[in-house]
Amino acid sequence: MTLVRDMNYAVKKLRSSILMYPEASYTFDGTATPLPDQLGRFVRMLKAPVVMIKTEGAFARDPLYNMLQIRDVKVSAKMTYVMSGEEAASKSPEEINRILRDLFSFDNFRDQQQSGTVIDEPFRADGLNRVLYKCPVCGSEGTMEGKGAVLTCKSCGSRWTLTETGYLEAESGKGVFDHVPEWYSWERQCVRKELEEDTYKLDVPVLIRMLVDTRCIYTVGEGRLTHGPEGFHLTGCGGMLDFSLPPSASYSLYSDYFWYELGDMICIGDENALYYCFPKEGGDVVAKTRLAAEELYKMTSKKRARS
Ligand SMILES: [Zn+2]
């Protein structure tokens, strides 16, 4: 009887729990994506125990850029009791944010290197150009190609091998970076500089699909997506669609590689509709657009705080 009572209690508790995926974005480079500033306030308001479940090995097994090509890597999960409901209620939102950000700090490539996990699949660098879209040797964009175990710049001919333990090894010895997240971080700095110098601009033709209900995604037509200091602007469908989204609307961008095997995708929208935009040209723009959206949000947040 005790067991039944305990089980009923546990089920009741489970039903009343809230499961969150606060990062709400897949990582491109294997490091953490930003958490919303409001998270600390929300956790404090709930006054509930906080438990974190973190998977380990999932990125190495199936990184987003690698197009559904599964590697032979074990995946496990670790559960950590973070704080009690009383502790959550007694801490400031900033303090809770600090604790959660520390817990959400990770680097899957570093984990692979340190654990010596061998990924010897011959396709391990396929699609890596989606993350590392800019050559650090010659500075050109959209000329990178990840194929097999090798990443090549078609502009200057520089080549890197993604080693079996997760390092980038430059063929010439002058590869600048040997770590994927450091290269990605440099790309972020470059985008930030473009934004500050007002030279950043995305302007691509897109196929547009819309989510307006829970039944399906509707293909509605073609259009043009632009992104710059004023945010996103999507037009199309023979003049029937005109949607703008300011930089302050989101701290990050929902974008994805090979989304449901349809193509690379940038998603914008509001409470009425989500617009899934599939760039038809322009190369590997998805990662750069996410970086730009995140940096623009930071830049405009500072301006908003000053005014
Ligand atoms: Zn190059």
C-alpha cells in the first residue's frame, strides 16, 4: 500500500512539474546558445525545485551541420539537483541567471578532445562549412566546403582536416584555428564589426512556408528576406506578404540546417504566424544571420538601457 501511495504521489508530482528547454535552440558549434534574461525571474516565481537534465554525447553523435549522418558515439544523460523551491524564491533573478548560465556553459568539441572520444566516420566534416562559413586565412565567405573529413576554402585553397579527436589540423600549418568554437567565435566578432561599421546586410530570395495552426506547415510562395540594423523584413507572395521584425524582438534566432530534410532555414514571426524562410541562394547564411541577430539584440539592448 505504501508503494502504491508513494507511486501516486510521485506521478502527481511529475504531472505538476514543468519541463523546459530554456536554450530553445540547437547549438551550431557545440557550445551553449543564449538563455533568455527572463529565465531567472520565471524560476523565482515558480518557487519550485530546479532539476537539470543534461545529455552528453548527443552533439558528437549527431551534430546539426552533419545532415543526419549519425556517428558511433554513446549518449548519456546526467541529472543534477540545482536548487530547492525555497532557495529559488530567496535568490534574486540575476543570481539564478548566473547559476543557470554556469550550468549551461559547455563545449562539446572540448569534451571530445579531453575525453579522447574517437569519431572516425569518414563523413565527419560533411557540411562543416555551414558553421565555419568564413575563411580565416583569406577572409572570403561562402567559399568553404566541408566534405569527408576535410574542410577546404575554394578561394585560397587552405585545407583543414577534422581529426578523429575533434581538432582542426591545417594542411599548411597556417590554419589560424584548431578549435571549431574558436573559429565560430571569430566569425561572431567579424559580424559584430560589420554591424558596428554598418556594412552588414542579408538580402536573399527565399521560399516561404508558414505555421499558423497545429495542423501543418503551409508553403505559401516565394519572396525576399533582408536583415540589417533595422531587423528582419520579409516580403513576397505577389505583394500579399510584408512582415517586419525589429532587433529587440528576440535575443537569438531560430534557424536550422537541413530542416526536416527540406533545407537550411531561418524562422521569424510573432504570435500570429511563423515564417519559415528557406534561402534559395547566398550560400551558408543561416549561421551568420543567427550571429547577427544575437549581436544586434545586444547592441540595441545597450541603447535601450541608456535611453
Ligand atoms: Zn580562404
